[in-house]
Amino acid sequence: MSAGAVNRKSVAVIGGGVSGLAAAKAFAEKGHQVTGFERSHDFGGVWELSRSYPDVQTQSPKDLYCYTDLPMPRDYPEWPKGPQVHDYLLSYAQKHDLVPLFRLNSNIKAMERRSDGQPGWTLTIEADGVERQEDFDFVAVCTGQFSEKNIISHPGQDGFVQRGGLVMHSSEYIDPDVVRGKHVVVLGGSKSATDIAVNATRNGAKSVRLVYRENVWRIPYFVGGINFKHLLYMRAQEQQFNQWGKSPVQRAVAALFKPLVWANFRGLETMLKLQLGLKKHNMVPNIPIEKDVSCSVPIVTPGFFEALNAGQLQTTIGSFDSYTEDGLKLTTGEVVPCDVAVLAVGWKLGVPYLPQDFQDKLIERDGQYRVYRLSVNPDLPDMGFVGFNSSFCTILSAEMIANWLVRFADGQLANQPTEAEMNANIDMMLNWRRNERPAAQIYGGLCSAPFHFKHFDELLTDMGAKKTKRSNPLAEQFRYPNAAAYGEFLASAPQYEAN
Ligand SMILES: Cc1cc2nc3c(=O)[nH]c(=O)nc-3n(C[C@H](O)[C@H](O)[C@H](O)COP(=O)(O)OP(=O)(O)OC[C@H]3O[C@@H](n4cnc5c(N)ncnc54)[C@H](O)[C@@H]3O)c2cc1C
């Protein structure tokens, strides 16, 4: 298709976090007229300062958490703190003149197909207490997985609060002063739960207890003294997990190497058990690590096992049952003292502003999303998702999908899929998640980890990139995905400009 064939579109980008910035850049770069909408007063999404709990830092090392053309500053630590990530994102927005494209404090309340019969969507935008409507040819949805709090409550909560108790979602734990001299119970086993529990131990809580449903494998920043980016983010490792779409030859090779792969993962488990003292803490997961790895695998909060060892932090496997006059009753039957309950129970995945009939086409009954390349659904025309998926290197993932999506929208993919091809691929992926890799069903099936290389290979091939791998085959097999190298690969895809 010739460059001249692409019409300039009006494009709405919903969300001003990592993904919204990547999408705004990708679409504006190709000549489209971009308008970004961010409901908060600032950019950054989960890294926006008023949403970040104290001590928050990235799980990904800094060179795995950056855009292709902007490394994190040299003086940042290996795992940057929340405010540093926020500054970094602002510097990216400034570098690419994205700030003027966005309207802050602008909440998208609804989107409907355009009533004028043109392709695209009419957005209902709420700003300054006023709602208005605006038409767009294409919508890039970048509202992430962390926009709607999962709010849960337990019997007796009202009485607990009336007696002076405090119940909060993890994202509301901004001021550690609330735990000083208090009995704190944190519900959840994710990174945010352990981050908050450790923070509470350091801020004068009288006692801190973590209550979680089941043991999961946790990865320390250093495994056996080696930064985990050198061990866990490589093609050679990724190929050992059961990937989708294996050819008969690949299956035969996998069968041949099965004993070696098994031994590799048992070795890793043993290392983690010894290093973290998992047995001592009754924290050995039941599931083999190779079956568990997905976006929900947390990185160990620094100080977590130290706090357990020092007896500053207690754990219970279970959940909350109810609040009582004497404290908090757990599902184990135990009643524990509690003044502050922090519910680190995550977020509700969804697109609440999308009409129900479209949501029904997007989401299967079991909560699995029907999205091709984690971005588009053939029954939802003129729109796509960027960063709706999780990964272990989300900034790079968002930039890759943003570059794919603009080409998809413009009909400029080298492999522009037909509706039938998209549906066949979606069904194949659903089948793989349901029957071969249940761990991949996490977050509605929208997690690309640990298959970053395979996912990026597919996107680059679709885009017609001439270069998809580093020249040095050893580096390509045994080194983590390098953002700058992916910048080169993206640049090797055919370029065009809409007008
Ligand atoms: C504490 C924490 C640590 C993390 N660490 C890592 C890490 O180390 N590595 C990694 O890969 N990932 C990490 N993540 C995952 C993280 O979510 C992604 O890396 C990335 O920040 C997601 O960006 P996003 O733009 O897709 O979504 P978000 O950051 O959630 O941004 C979405 C934006 O959309 C806006 N929005 C939502 N609804 C509307 C609406 N209706 N109208 C207008 N605007 C709307 C929101 O206000 C928000 O600003 C972490 C997440 C958390 C919470």
C-alpha cells in the first residue's frame, strides 16, 4: 500500500499513563490528529504521585522499564522509586511534545458508535462538571489494568469503622502515619501487599500481619547474588515455558529437552527456597514454578523476609471472615488485633465506558478477553487497546503495541489480518490459555509475560520489520530485551505518513 493512501484521522487516546503517552506518540508521529484524555490532574497513571504508596519502586530493573528512545537517567537506581518514574514519564511527554495533545481532568464517561454514520466513535467527556460529546475516527484505549479499585467489604465493617477502625484500599495507603502505634492487617499476597506490610513495620505499627490466600513463587531482586534480569528475561529461558502455537517439530524438541528443563526449574526452586527460607516460613508454593510464572509473580519487597525473620511481621494463609468487637476474625478461626485493615486486593479489569453489547463481544463468560495481539477485537471496529496487557517490561510492551496499532488502524501492517484470521488466532490463544497454560488466564488473559520475545517477534513480523533480532545470536539468546535495540527494529519497519 502506498504512503499516500493513508488518510489523517482524528484519534482519541484515553489515559495519560505509560501507554497513553506511547500511543499518543505513535499516532502523532504518523501524522494523525491526536487528542489525549486523562481524568487525573497529572500524567503518569499508576505513577501519579497522589496514587503512589510510600516506598513504591519498580519491579523491573530500569533498563527493562523504559521507552526505546529514552533510557532512564544514569543516576537513577537499578529499581527506580515512584517519583523518579513519574519524572521520567513527564520527561518523555516533554521530549515528544505530547503535553499539549492531552486534556487533563477529562474523564471519558461513555463511547458510542458515531451517529453520523462515519467510522469511529462519539466520546462523552466530563470536564469541570460539564459533559460534552466529541467524534473521533479512531480510539486508542489506554486506561490500563489499575483504574477501577476492587472494593470488597466483610461483615462487621461498619461497626469496626464506627469504633475508630480504618479500612482502606492499598492505593489509599499514602500516609504511613496512619499505622503508627496501630495493629495493622494487610489482606493480599501481591507486591503491593508486601510493600505496605513492610512499610508499616518501619513506621511504628504495633503489629503487622499479612493475610493471603496461597503461597506463590516470589522472585528476589538478586537470585543467588545475580540481578534477576540476567537470569529470567532471556529467550533461552522463555523457550522453556509452554508457549502457544508450537509446530510439531518444536513440540518434539521440547519433549527431548524436557528433563533438562525440569532440572533447570527444580534448581531455581531450590535456590529460592534456600535463599528466602521459604520452608521455615511455610511459604513454599504447591505449584511448580514453570507453571506459575505470569504477570502475577511478585518481586520480593526488600526487607520482607528480614521482617519475617525479626518477628516484626506475621503471616496467615486465609482471608478475612469478619470484624468483631475484639478485632478481626480470619477464615482460619483466629481472631487477631486490628486497628487498620489494608485491602491489597487489586483492581477490576474493565472498560466501563464501553456499551454493554460491545463488552459482551470483548469479554468471554469466563472473563477471558478476545483480543488479537492483545490489542484489537474484530467486532469492535475503529478502536484498539494499548497497555491493556501486563508484562514484566510494560513500557516497552506499550510502545511496541502502540506502533503495531497505528499500522493496524491505517491498514499498513505487512500482515494485515482479516477478520477470520483474527478470530481464528483469538480462539487458538483462548484454547492455549484454558487447556495448556492456565497461568496465562490471569488478568483476563491479558498478560504477555513470560513470553515477551515471542510476542514482540509477532508484532515486528506483522509490521514488516527487516530486523527483529540482535546481530549477536548469543546476546539474543541470553540477554534481556534491550529497549534501544527494539527502537532499531521498529525503525526497520516500513515507514509512512498519513495526510
Ligand atoms: C505499584 C506498581 C508497580 C509497578 N511496577 C511495574 C514494573 O516494575 N514493571 C512493569 O512492567 N510494570 C509495573 N507495573 C504495572 C504498571 O501498571 C505498568 O507498568 C504501567 O504503568 C501501566 O501504564 P498504563 O498507562 O497502561 O496504565 P495506568 O498507569 O493505569 O494509566 C491509565 C490512565 O488512564 C486514566 N484513565 C482511566 N480511566 C479513564 C477515563 N475513563 N477517562 C480518562 N482517563 C482515564 C487513569 O487516570 C490513568 O492515568 C506496576 C504497577 C503498580 C501499581
